[in-house]
Amino acid sequence: MKHNNDFRFDLQVGQTYENQLAELLQKKIEVKRDFRAIETGNIFVEYQSQNKPSGLATSEAHYWVYWLSEKHFITIEKNELKNLCRKYLGTKNDVLGGDNNTSKGILLPIIDFLKIN
């Protein structure tokens, strides 16, 4: 976006994004807390548990929110999250995890959330 010193323009842009966020918050959201994400640089995105589809594969949520710390979180549309995870299926980032390693998931690098396509 181009820099602009016009307050009315900035206000209009801000209100547009405020409205988009309000719309997002009216959708179904799945919230996850990954306690090791900041330490590892990855978020664990579960797609299977006890040999059955789960997590991202079965969620009806429109958006996923990952809490990274008490003050930081990432919000992403579910289909975009699926697209980010697909490239890691069958790689070293496709791992066992969760309680007692009974789940499968993708270790998704946090940096992937910041890449704009």
C-alpha cells in the first residue's frame, strides 16, 4: 500500500480493516495453543489422531488461531492453512506428536505464515 499523509484516507483504510476483522470474528474459529512454537519456530498442525482424520482434516472452523505466547497469535483461514501444510506431507516435517505421540501433524514453520503469495 502506498504511503499517504491524509488522515481521512488513513481512517477509511483503518475502518475497512476493522470491518473485515469484525466479519472474521463472526465466523467459526478454532483456537490452538502451541506451547513450544516460539522455541522451535514451528507450529504443530494435527491432521490425524489414533489413525483417524482429525484436527485440520475434520475441523468445521473457517479460521484457525494459534496462540504463540500470552501476547502473540496468528490467525489464518483454514483453506490457506491446508495449502501451507500440503507441501510438507511426506517430508521430515510430517511427524508424530500430540499426547503420547498418537497424532500425526505437520511442523509448519512460523515463517510460512508471513510469506505473501
